[in-house]
Amino acid sequence: MLEQLLPPPVAAVERFDDEQPVDLFPEEEALVANAVAKRRAEFGTARWCAREAMTRLGVTPAPVLPGPKREPLWPEGVVGSLTHCLGYRAAALAHSTDFQTIGIDAEPHAAAPDGVLEAIAVPAELARMAGLRTADPKICWDRLLFSAKETTYKAWFPVTRRWLGFEDADITLDPDGTFHSRILLPDSPIADFRGRWLVQGDVLVTSIAVPAV
């Protein structure tokens, strides 16, 4: 899925199960030492995807540990993003000389729980929902909006090192598989992001990749 969304030379690796055996680095193992089996499995598979992506970039595989805001910390000179949801785990990495930032997110392609849309959407986004549902009623647009918000934050934070709330971005979803995230913070160093989305089976994926200046 990701290879359909992200341009080369981004290294995108994904898996739809946890059958690949994974030997975690000791530092990673410590993070899930007390976790339930499901959490350990999805954590391990996502790390396997990250290592495979590093290898494709010619980077020696290294532990992927969380930063102060739970963001993944990458080797020097690498930018990237991780995601996992039911039936899907993925990593997308690139050299920082090629891309400034990358964000990806995956979600089950199902309607968001009651109240989620109202909690995450700004008025303009809510106003566009009816038109989107008419344009393609097969797409769970509320869940897609949530994913695009998550991807926007994942692309935003590594560049700004600042929090971005759901209310701080106005995202226009387009039925053609693209979206536009307009940052609403008055002092934002970034005006907007352009992203892409894809639904395949029971999974939807959103992505943003900003080329290096």
C-alpha cells in the first residue's frame, strides 16, 4: 500500500501479520518486557519493518526507541514514521538529505466510534463530511480524517518539536486519494502539508512526505 503512496527513494516496508520472527534489541525488549502478547507482536513486527527499511537505505539497523513525546528516534541522517493497526504494520524511512519529514498512519477501514468525529474535527471539516459521503459512500470518511490528522502530527512534530492538536489543522480530504492539511496556528513555521490516502480491504493508510529543501 505504502509504495503506491510514497515517492522513491523512500524505503517503505509493510506487513499484514506478525508471523515474521523478530529478535528485538535489548533496549527495545525492555520497552515491552511486561506487555501482553498482542502488544509485543505488533511492536516487534513494526521494528522489523523499520530495520528492513534501514537496510534498504544502506543504514545499519539500530534500535528504534521513543523520544520525549513517544516519537520514534531514528539514526542520524534518517527521517521516518511508524504505524500499526489491526492487520497492518509499516515503516517509511528516508535519508534527511532527500526528505525533510515523513508521516504515515494506518487505521481499520471502519466507521469511527461515536463522538470521535465531533472531538477531532473543526467546523469546516464537519461541513465537508456530507459532500464526501455523497461522493463516495463506501469510504469511512470520519476514520480517514482521524488518520490524516495523525499523519499530519507525525510529519509536523519532527520539524517543529511542538504539539499540534486536532483543532490546529483543517484537513480537506479529496475523493481522488489526496488531502491538504492547513495548519491553523497563527505562529506556525509550516503553512500546510500535502498528503495521500489509500483504502485496501479492511485497512486505510495516509501519508505525507516533504522533500528536503
